[in-house]
Amino acid sequence: MPKVFQALDAVLARSLKEDAEFGKVVFDISQDKLIVFSDQHKGTRTRADDFRYAEQAYNAALAYYNHKNYTLTVLGDVEELWEDTPAAVLAAYPHTYELESHFHRDNRYIRIWGNHDDDWQFDDMVQRLLAPVYGRPHLHVFESRRIHIVDGEEEIGTLFLTHGHQGTRDSDRFSSLSRFLVRFLYRPWQRITNYTQNTPSTDWSLRDKHNKAMYHWAVGKSKLVLICGHTHRPIFGTQAPLDQQRKRLAALTEQRKVEPEDEVLLEETARLAAKIEWMLAQQNEQPKPDDGLDIYEPCYFNAGCCCFYNGQITGIELADGEIRLVSWPGNSRENPAPTVLLRESLREVFNQCT
């Protein structure tokens, strides 16, 4: 944890300088709208390209949020540059980049680099390779971004957005070695086997450890809410959605002991039980005891990823005064639309963050 804390402290300090250089980002909960996606890992359409599963849902989501006038924030690992060259990836998904460029050209685009697309930390590479794809205005890729949350004239708190790999051994401190192993060992093996590890059930213990570190860093900051990607596991207010649904089901089950004849309560309990089993099957996760983080303050959220093997993508919406964890394509691939997994009042989130 100390390495993660030190790295995040340094990123937060650098973000203050970017505020001064590029201007503050202000989000008014009464009128503004923001969608946060992370970890697309776009490749070159080979069997080693995990984004190919989620391309349909991601493109549908981009069209939806563009027409609804959302600001698009992408939290890093947008391209899989540990495996492929930037030029090859950019050439593989021209339509997706065209959809993203609509946001940029309308000044509704915030881009952050992660460990798998850290080439974009160098502005010369951004201007030479990435900027021509998006067009005007000038494109800058940030390490992090602070968003000042207001309600009219009242300032409520700060969202701090960064990829979330900072301070980790394999993704930050020894990333050069990791990049070598991925490009020359993992990628050829993946092309042969068509294997993907992009499922929410992979390596839960490691992800829980990292998520706890991110939470404990955020809880020490006043009126700050941290939103990351990197782990590929969606987290809402410190807990994963399944963890919260299980807790809700346990509460309903206890309530039914007191009100066994309440048919409305019975229907709600049955529907929630069905939803949990549907989510378990969709995520290819075996039932297990609650393995989430304890909730103290809702100061840490994770957007999940846009490369799950089943074509699902997850993201964080901020709109209508709420923060929402959403999935695409939802229950129906024939009529794609966001499914809200969890929601909370933004004001209430910051009220709980001391």
C-alpha cells in the first residue's frame, strides 16, 4: 500500500499543475452529463485482441451518449500498446475512432493514459499519431484529471480520475519487463489458443488487494471521490455490484421473516435473487461468500472495462444528479441500451465523504 499511496499522492500533485495549465473542469450536477469508460484494450483484430468481443456494445454506447450530449472520459488502456504498435491499432478500428472523435470535436472529451497505452504520456507521439485521428481542437492526453463538482454556485467536492495502475509492481515500477513478456510471450500464446483473461472472475484476491489500497488512499482525502479503471472489476462506492446485491437480498430475506404474507416483498426478493444468479452466470463467477470491501465512505468507484469476453462493457454515468454503474448491452442485444446496476445521489455520496 505505501507505494500506491506515494504514487497517487504524486499524481494528485501533478494534477494541480494541469488545472493551472489547461483550466479547471467543472461539473454542475443540475445540468451536466458525463460517461466514464476504461480499459478498451483495442488491438488489431487478431485472436489476441480482446476488444473485438465488445466492439458492438461500445460503438452503440458511444452513439447513445453522443446524441444525449454527454462528455466522454476514457480512463486509459484504450489501446493495447504492450502487444501492438499505435499505427496498427488506430488503423484497425476507424469507425470506433470516428465515433469517439465526435466528442472531441465538440469539446466533450477527456482522455487519460494508462499503463498499456503509456505511449500517450509523450505529447510528441500524441500529436504525431493520435491527434490526426481525432482532429481539432488540440488533443492532450492527461495522467489524471480533477473534476470540480458543483450545484449552481455551491461546490460539493472533487472527482479525481486516473487509470489506477500507479505504484503497482508489474504495471508501474517494472512495467518495461511486463510489456516485454506480454508482447513476446503472452500475445503469441493468446493468438494460438484464443485465451482471454478478461473476465471479472479472474484473480479476485489480487484485485481486492489493489481495490482496498485505492479505497484507503481515497478515504484519507477530504471531499474527494476517486474513479479508476485498471482492475477490470466494476466497483460502486467501494463495493462490487454483486456484493451490494447480495447484501440487499439478505436484508429482504430477513424482512420477509417478519412479513411472510407480503406478496410485493416476495416478488422483489424473488426478482433480486434471479438478478444475482443472472449476474453470476454472465460474469462466469462461481457463487461464494461476500468478498467485497467493507463500506465506510463511498469514495472509490471503478468503471470496470470494455473488453469482457462476453461482449459486455461497464461504465460510470454521472447525470441527473446521480452517479450510476451501468452495463451495455444490457439484457437485450437486439435493442442495446444501458442497464443501471447501481445508482446513488451525487450529493449524498459527497455528504458521506468527510
